[in-house]
Amino acid sequence: MSLFTGYRVDGFFDETFEADGVPRGGYRRLLDGLGRIAPDAFAERSAAVGRAYLSQGITYSHGGTEHAFPFDLLPRLIPADEWAVLERGLAQRVKALDRTLADIYGPGRAVADGVIPNSLVVTCAGYVRQMMGVEPPGGRWIHMSGIDLVRDGQGVWRVLEDNLRSPSGLSYVVQNRAFMRRAFPEAFTDQSVSPVGHAPRMLLSALRGAAPEGRTTPRVVVLTPGPANAAYYEHAFLAQQMGIPLVEGRDLMVRERRVYLRTTAGRERVDVIYRRVDDSFLDPASLRADSMLGVPGLMQCCRDGSVAVCNAIGTGVADDKALYAYVPDLIRYHLGEEPILAQVPTYLPERQDEREHVLANMSDLVVKAVDGAGGVGILIGPHSTPDERRDFARRVIENPRGYIAQETISLSRAPVLLDGRFRARHVDLRPFVLYGDGEPMVVPGGLTRVALREGSLVVNSSQGGGSKDTWVVGEGSGHAPVAAPADEDLEVATSAATPPDPVAAAGGAPAERYAEAI
Amino acid sequence: MLARVAHALFALAHDLERAEGLARLLETGHALALESHAADGRASEAVWEPLVAVAGDPEEFHRTHLRADARSVSWAFAFDIEDPTSIAAALTRARANAMSVRDTLPTEVWEAINGAAMEPGRWPPKRVAREGVYPFCRDIRRAGHQIAGVMDHAMRRDEAWEFMCLGRFLERADFTVRMVAVRYGSASASPDGGTWTMPVGHPVADEARLLIDGVGIAPETMSRLLMLDEGSPRSVAFGMLQLERAIMRLADMGSIAPDPPALTLARAARGMLAEGAGGSWAPADVDALGERMIARLGSIAQAIADSCFLAAHDAPIGRHAQASRQAQN
């Protein structure tokens, strides 16, 4: 029996198959390679990888327990020509967001020119008033970002959300590839796969580029909240791969407006801090007084420019889900270019007419808390119960600024090996953009996240999601092209004009066909 | 090197050494109890009580256990996670420390430590009842060898290595001194010196002894070997030599200030051993020497902490809760 016995496309856009039993171009060789391995042997290899992840501690922590991060051995392929468009679109987006932040905490031209409302900016949970007037070293705000992409029912890539604070997953990109090479070497036969092993060096390069002026050999550190944090494995892995110290707040001190490491031999100056600690916890003297994770005096050093904090404090304002709706306009405003990537039509309940639309169509929409992360604070309308919808309606009415609503997108699916055979599961893609003192650089591919539970729409590791290796391969594979954003989508995203018919926008397909990655 | 990292590496090596030492001790304790005292009912007095004195705090032990026997000692020192002196607790701490310095340790070393820390979990009471404690101790000892081997092959001889040497050899010297102090008196009084198998604890070490003097197990020979032989890796003298070397290397690397107090203390401790070797080796004298060495080893550990780890504060209560709440979107 084949591993693909019973596998059906079921009307979704499938990453691997054009139709039932018909693989897309780039996958043919891959599936040929897979066909040369006995199904039992492949399942055993897959299980062995799971065991290796646990023994090597490639884990995430959830509810105080460590779990191996589930990894599926069948990679996702993205043709190089398709990737080239995504790469340009991602770089464009991050560049615009970086300029947006410089503007928000600087001259405020976009607000003055009416591109974004001031009320939206200053009410963002990620807005840090203390950063007003501060220019980080090199003028760079976003050094590392994870932009979540999904593919809709027509195969069109869309930006789902921007993660600009502490996006995680880069370590899994590198580790997944390393495990692929060991566990499924046959897959690489006759493929031209873009390598990803240099991703930590790309990150280090971006971080070094953020060093304060005059620091020619900057000391860079990774600041972690500590082993209790869910992403601690990643912090340790990246520090090790970059060859820089992994520090906790208590390892740092501020003296004479400079940050130092506490070493066995005394103090050592620090120039760049790649922080994986929330803004408000970074400095108990200036921000959250009860923080036990930060460094007293760090804000002052940021203001003086004696240290670079990456990403800069206050970047959360640009990944606020309400600001997301304005990103296409911000790209046009700051770069004078049309957005390359489409995004998901979004409604802001803060606006009277859009609120009414949201409340009237909750069963068709996805409602998200603007400051939510990790799949928390979200209602997936088509999969919700009346009670859940009533609860969210109440929340939206009480705090319209705190929520957005988006059209449900029919997420693409990909085969995932579960219980000895491949089953179709929804996937998203998190590419990583690194931005130092040059142009933004995108790590080839990124992390494909998988919702492992049948019918589950949640891809987050903390919610039981897994991952796949993502290959940028050298030739076309029959995928749908990356479409330029449909004008109507962008209009919806930024205007209070008549909301479109959600059913028509979704193509009129049944609700259960629609999924949402978080 | 970060003070916190140095401290974690020191503690990590200390705990790994302790786990391996305890496993050896339990292994030989069981062998001895079976072989020599299964019939005469003296196992508690001859084997298990001394073992408690070497490995833990007898008063504390008897607060929770009526008597020292194969079952209570095995439980307390192998599996009782609540007892900080047990193998399970030592390995749990070692793993937590290894995790906090994962970026400093080669992946293979981390993996070996992670694997060792999982071992007690693979021994539920039913399995222990079925297979006994011996195979558990054997697995722990082997895991210890694997960790040492991987460290030897994979780690740079840098500050991390030296701080781990400090933790390892301080614990080893302390453990051996305690064994000698506890065993010498009773073994001297015994017509057969058989109980000296326990301090040596492993056939390889026993074979090494035979290579040195070719004589049978005699209390004085064994205690001198364990205290004074700089060529025996489990001796106090060997441990002190390694300690001194590690402190000097750290000073040379600029990781600690030149002429650190810990070095002065370590040199004085070696002098103390040499002086003891030249004097009377009566049980009371060895006991007194052991007491002085234990105190001196404590002073060395304190001096290292004062000069290197002072900046590594303990995590305040609530810190972990805050750390777990940090969004990693």
C-alpha cells in the first residue's frame, strides 16, 4: 500500500498535487525518490527523527512541559521564480515597515498627511512613548522579522500578518534542513535546493550592521528570558550558531550609560543586543518596574545610542493587527511603489460601518485581538459556536479598537505523514527577513508550519502545530504564479467603503473549506 | 566568560560527577551486600550505613528512613528526586544547568547529558523491582563515561572546559576523602579488608591498584592510594592536581584575576596531603587529615565562587513565570 493511499485534494489548493494523484512538476522527482523507499522504512525514518528531536532537545515548552517540535519529512517546494517575487515583496514590505516606525517615533509625517490615524498609533499596545524622538543606531528599527504568508484557494500568496517583535522559528529552518539531509537524502537527488545553513550568519551580519557608530568589532549578545521560555531552544541555538553569548538580564549591567556583561574577569562592553524579551520587560527602571528579566538603565543607553537593541524597542506598533490594514498605503507612501504582495481583506471594527459589517457576519469572518499572538484571542467564524460568536461580539462592541476581522481564507494544504500514511493538512509559511546596514535579506524558503490535527486551522507550535522543511528549488513546479495584489483587496484593507460580500470574496465555497492560520 | 555561565558549568560538572560517583557506590554496595553479608545480616552495619555516611547526611537520612538497607538506600540515593543528594536530583540539576548554557556546550555534550537525565525516568518502581538497582547504576555510570568521552572529544580546552574541571575534580576529591574517612577506621578493624572494594568502586580502578603495588587489598595501602596517588584518576591527590591546573589555566586565560585565593588554597591543600603522607597513617590521623581536607575543599569552592560567580545571582522568585510569558510570535 502506498503512503498516499486515500490522499485527496478535496478542492483545496494542494501544495504537492494539482489533482488527485497528479503531482505538481517540481514534486515529481521528489515523489519518485520517495517511491523507492518502502513505506515502513520511511515511517521508521520519520519516527527516528522525532526521537532525535527529543533527545537533542529540539523542543518547545508548553504548559511547563517540553515537547519535541513535530517535523514532517516531506518538504514543501517553492520554485525559484516564484520565490524571487516573494523575496522582493517581503523586502519591500519590511523596508516600508521600518520607515513607518522611524516616522512614527520621528517626524510623524504619515500621521500628518492622513495616511494613518494618530489615534490608531498611540493606542497600539506596542507603542512605547519613551521611544519618541529616539533614533536607533543606523536608523534601523526592524532587524529581524517573520512575515506570515498563506496561499489562498486560487494559490495566490497573501500576507497574513507581520511579526516584528520576537519572531521565532529561524532555528527550526536550519535544523529541519539538517535532519532532512540525514533522514531523507534521496529527496535531494537531481534537485537544486537553496541552502539555509547560513541563516544564523545572515542574522549576525544584520545585527553587526546595527552596531553604534565607531564600534568596528561590535560585541553582540542574544538576550533570553531564560530556560522557562517556550522558545529557549531557539535562543540557545542561534547564539551558538552565531558564536555569541546567550545572556539573561542579570548577566548585563549599565554603568556610565553603557551596557556591560558581567564576566568572571569583570565587565565587558556590549554593543548590540538581539533581544527575545518583550519591550515592557527590558528595563525595570523605565518601563515595567516589576520586571526581573531586564536591565535597569537600558532605555537610557538606547536613547544615547550607546547600544543597539534588535529589534528596536517599540517595533510592536508596526505589527499591531490594526496597522496591518494600512500597510499597502504605507508602502505607497514611504516607498512610492505598488505593493508586490497581496494581503487578506481586513475590517476595523473601530470604524462604525465596518463594525456593523463584522457583527453581522461573524460566522464568516476571522476575528483577532490586535495584540494577540500564538493563536490566542482569535475567533474563526466558520468553525465557531453561537456562544463563541456572542462572546466575541460582546468583546468587539466593548473594545472595537482591540479587534480586527478578516475574510476567511481557504488555506492551502500539503501532505503530512500521520499514523503511517500521508494526510492533507493546512499549512502557512513564515519567511524571515534580516535587515542590517544594507538591503533587506530574505532567508531562502522559511518555516512551513503545519496544523497537525485533522480539521485544525492552527499552525502554532504552542497549539500542536508542526513544521516542514521548505525548499526553494531551481525550476518551475507548476504552481500558481504569485499574483499581484488584487486592487479590490487593497481597497478593502484600507478604506471604510462598502465591505464586499464575504461569500463572494471567498469564492462561494462551503465554510468548512476555509481555514485560517494564526 | 559570563559569571552565570561559569557557575552553571561548574555546578553541572559537579552534579554529573556526583551522579556517577553515587552510581559506582551503589553498584559496589549491592555487590558487597550480596557477596559478603547476604547471610550474616550485617549488611546494614557493614555496607549501607557507611554508604549513607559517605554519600549523604546520616541524620537527614534517618529522619525519613527507619534503617539503612538495600531498598531504602537505593531509593534515597538513586531515585528520590526530592532528595537533593540523589542521582535523579543531581542529573535533573545537571540538565537544567546544561540547558541554561546550551550555547556554550557542543551539541553532542548536551545530547549526552540530556540522555543521562532521562535515564531515571526509564526506571519506574516496577522495573526496579524486576531488574534491581544494579543495571540502573551501570547505565548511569556508562552515561557518565559517555559524557566524559564526548566532552573530551568535542570540547575546546577553553574557559568552559576549565570551569567544568573545577566542578568535577572538587566533587571527586571531596567524595573520595569522605570514603576514606568513613571506611578506613572500620576496614582497619576488620580481619578481611574486603570492604575496600567499595571505595575503589570499579574493576578498572581495582586493576589499576594491582598494577601499582601488586598486593592484596589492605586498608592502609588502599587509603594511601585513594588519598595520595597522583596517577590514580579517582584519588584526592589527582583531583587536587587537576584543580590547581584548572585554576592556573583560568588565570592564564584572564578569566579570573591573577594569583587567585583559590590557587593558594589548592596549593596549601596539596601541601597538607604531602605532610600527611610523611606522618603517621593511623586511622585517627587519616580521619583528622580527611576532616581538614574536607574543610579546605569547601574553602576552595567558596573562593572560586567569590572571585568568579559573585555576579551570578540566583533567579528571584517569579522570574520563571515572567520568562514563560514572554511572547515569541
